[in-house]
Amino acid sequence: MKLLKGFTFIAFIAALASIVCGFVLETEYAQKLIGFGVIGIFFIVFPLFSYYRWKGKSMKDYMLTKENLDKMRENQRINKY
């Protein structure tokens, strides 16, 4: 799992560097650098980060099912102040 975390971090740094270089450098392809950086963040870094953070967690815990709604109502009633 550390490999995925490291690859995600390196991809984020590369995308961020591409964006910064696009703003700083005055070349013909500066806008392309910015665009590739943004595409890298949204299509590579964000999905990898989401996969890394959600792996091993149950989606049912985050869905609004009748059981979860009942638990939330019970917690609100107990923690009411």
C-alpha cells in the first residue's frame, strides 16, 4: 500500500510542478503545461487518492439506510444539549 501512496504523492508533485511551470515560464506551451497539470490532478491523482483512502471500507456504512438513519436519530437524542 505504501507503493500506491508514494506513486500518488509523486503524481501530485509532478502535476503541481507542471502547473507552476506553466505559470512561471513564458513559452509557447505554457498553457499546455497548466492543462496537463490540471488533467493529471483530476484524472490521475484524485482517483488514486480516493481508491487509497476508501480501500477496505464498507460503502454500506456511508449510505442512508433505515438502520443508519435510526442510529443517527438515536445519537441525536442522546447527545442533545
